[in-house]
Amino acid sequence: MILAKTTAWDIFTNSLIKEEGYKDVLQGLMNTLEIAILGLIIGIAIGTIIAIVKVIPKYKKLPRILEKIADIYVGFFRGTPMIVQLLIGKYILLAKVPIDDVLIAVVIFGLNSGAYVSEIMRSGIQSVDVGQLEAGRALGMSYASTMMRVIIPQAIKNILPTLGNEFIVLVKETSVVSFIAVIDITKAFRSMADATYEYIVPYLMLALIYLIIVMLITVLIKIMERRLKKSDRN
């Protein structure tokens, strides 16, 4: 009697389906997207505030102080690895706080993204014709109102592709959240590989999932760009 040879694919499908590995994969995928999406939203909010702080006139002392604080913030989050930031957040800053590990990851990713988005947003604001700001002020609008209602919307249009790239970076960087015991898709597939000692298929499938997510984000950004260009023509 000849026994059928067990292939790497058979081992993978057995671990994924029969041993219910798909549950960790789905949970990991949800955590990955949640951390990246919420992190980007927080990053855009923080980044916009920092960008405004950096571009406002520095006639008074307070704006100069705020700019120095913003520079320290940006310098820290751009100058240290994401893993280090996660470890500091989990085991030092939030060690005594009863908070879910996924939420910790969301907060740290948001703070990290805010540092990068601030520079992206600043360049977007500066790309808008200064006459737009002057026109708003001439119509009686305050500086803050002109910035939020006139300048920022135009800046976001200009930096949309770059924000899409930032989202892609956040999705891929979620692979490090396992350092604070969060299950993401990388950890889910790594656990399956470690349990079966078969690494080729799980890691190839992991790469394929990341590739699909990135392609979907790219398509979504292109659709948004086309719609924005169409609205500008109209």
C-alpha cells in the first residue's frame, strides 16, 4: 500500500481549516486594519494641528513655544523605531492603565503617524496659493476659519496620494504589534508556521494578503483622486 505524500499545502490547509487557524487570521486581519485606519485618522488630526502651528505667523511668544514643542514631538517619533515606541507606551507610559493592547497600538500608531503627517500637511498647506489666505482674510474671516475652511481642504487634495502612501506604511508596520502581545496577520501566520514547522506556504500567503491590501488601498486612492479632479472641473 502506497501512502499519499503530505505536501506543504496540505499541512497549511489542515492548520488553517481543521485546526481553526483561520480564526486567528481573521482576528489578526481585523486588528491590522483597525490599527492602521484609526492610527491614520488620529495622525491626520494631530498632523493638521502641528502643521498649522508651524505655518502660523510667529509674531507672539506662544506660537514660538508651540512650534518648539511640535519640533520635539516630531523629532522623537520620527527619530525612534516604532517597536521602541510601542514598548515605551505599553510597559512605561500606560503600564498602570487598564487599557486594551489593541487600543495601545492604535494610540502609538496615531502619535507616530501624526509626526509624519504633520510634515506632509505642512507641505500641502504651503502648496496652496497664499492669495487664498489673503482673500479669506479680506472677506472678514479669521485666520483659523480661513485655514480650516479654505486652505486645509485644498491642501488635503494636494497631498491625497502621499496620505495614501502613509496609510500603506501603517498597514505594513502593524507587523510589529506582536511585541506587545497583539495578534495581527503576521503573528497569526507565524504561529501557524511555528506549530507545523512549515514556513513556505504560510509566509507566501502572508505576503499575498499584504499585497492585496496595498493594491486595494492604491485603487481606492486613485478613485478618490479622479473624483476630486472631476469635481474641480465642474
